[in-house]
Amino acid sequence: MLSYLTKRILLLIPLMVGITLITFSVIHLAPGEPVEMQMAMNPKVGKEARDRLRKFYGLDQPLHIQYFSWVGKLVRFDLGRSFSSDSRPVVDKIKERLPITISLNIIALFLEFGLAIPIGILAATHRDTLLDKGITIFVFLGFAVPTFWLALLLMYFLGVKLNWLPISGLHTLGSDTYGPLRYLWDMAKHLLMPIMVASFGSLAGLSRYMRSSMLNVIGQDYITTARAKGLSEGVVIYKHALRNALLPLITLAGFSIPGLIGGSVIFETIFAIPGMGQLFYQGVMGRDYPVVMGILVIGAFLTLIGNLMADISYALADPRIRKGV
């Protein structure tokens, strides 16, 4: 197990280098520069001022020099300073917003898996029944409905028409004067719609994966043998079949980790939640290279860690993998 784990960790280094190199190049190939974006509203700014600003940001250097300069800072855990007007360190901007995004998405992640697993098991154990067909319709709706459209729909009906839930932000204006319980309740109401949006599409897909995996396991010979021994259906499903049926979802759980940031861009922007997704969107629109690269590096790191966790979980669940069989 130790050698298996060592190999997986060593592979992370060249992968991380390759990801940063590609993303750095692609970002700089996008049309528009930070200087152009900042000077667009002031046509009187001359070429000399633009050149001075490009030199200040280091954009006058060749691309490979810029990359190695950025990597040198990254090794020292310095993500540079934002190109926006505040010129704040990128690390400070990310630290402010990261807890919001992580908390929001972890809740959504637990909700997705907590509902998808029983829904998938229910559909598999009631195959081709009316219940299974109803769940299938729900799954197709989950795949078909765009996230942004669902968010706008919920905002219109639950927020504007019915006035049940707030439609933006994390807190009501003046909520800092509330007591602890009222403050938490106010935050919960603000987060309910974003969590619903974040969970819906993934919930549909995960439940379908769980159904397919459970059907495959139920058809195995050892399940037939367990039933032939007279074991109850609950013991057969939840003790013998469930463990092996969860293996594909372990991989999906690993891939869900980078989605804690990447998947937040849409609903954080729509619901005006001051998280990493909103910061990333603002960085892209303003060609704020340090902010965009900082968030992408964190996303890449989470992706690699997610894959590593999936590999470890697989190895723990299946001895053949860790023994190299």
C-alpha cells in the first residue's frame, strides 16, 4: 500500500507543472489585456502610459519569462498581486472568499450523495416499476435543465412571486445586529436556493450512476448465493451489494472536489454570493491574470487531490488494486 501511495503522490508533480503551463498559456492567448480593459473607459490615455502600466505588470516580458517568474513566486506560496484597482495580494482575496465557497459546496455535496445513494438503490431494487420510471423522468429533467435557468426560475417564483426566500447575498442588510439564532436562520434562508441549484443537476446524475452500479452488482453470482442462503433482502442489498456498488461513486466523489470551486461560478454570480466563483468570474472579465491563475491552481490542486483520494479509496475497498493484481 505504501509503494502504491508513493507512486500516486510522485505523479502529482509533473501533472501539476503541465496543468499550470497549459492554463498560463491559454489565459494569455485570450483577447484583451489587463491594460486594455482598464484603459477602455479612458480613451485619452496615451501609448506611453499604457506601456508603463504593461511594464509595471510585467506584461512586456516574453511569455516564458512571465511564466517562470510566476512559478518562482508560486514556490514561495506567493500568488502575486491583483491587477485590479485595489492591487491587493491574491492570497488575501482568496482567503476571504474560500471559506464561503467550500462551506456552501460541502453542504451541497453531502446533500447530493445523501439523497442520490438511496434514490439509486430504490430505483435499482424496483426496476421497471412505476417508481423507477418516475425517478428516470426526474433524472432526465436534472440533466436537461440548465443551472442558470433553474436559478432564475427559483429566484422568480420563491423570491419575487411568493417572497419566501431572499434572492441574493448571504445576509439581510443590518443582520449584524441580530442575535445568534436569528443570524444563522437569516444565512440559512439566503443559502437555501443556491444549495438547491448546486445539488439538483449532480443529484440526478449521481442517482443514475448508483442505479446502474447497483443493478450490475445485484446480477452477480454471489448475490444470488446470498439470497439462496435465506438472507433477508435488506441484508443482501445493504450489507453485501452496497459496498461494491459504491466503488464507481468513490471516483465521482473524488472528481466532485474540484467542482467545489469550478461549479460555483454560475450560481455565485447569479445569487451575488461573495465566494470564489464570483471572484473567478470577475477576474476573467477584467483579465486579472494573477487572480485567475491563483484560482485555477487551487482548482488543479483539488482535482489532483481528488484523484488521489479516489485512488486511495479504491485501494482500500479493493485489495487487488493496492497489491497490483
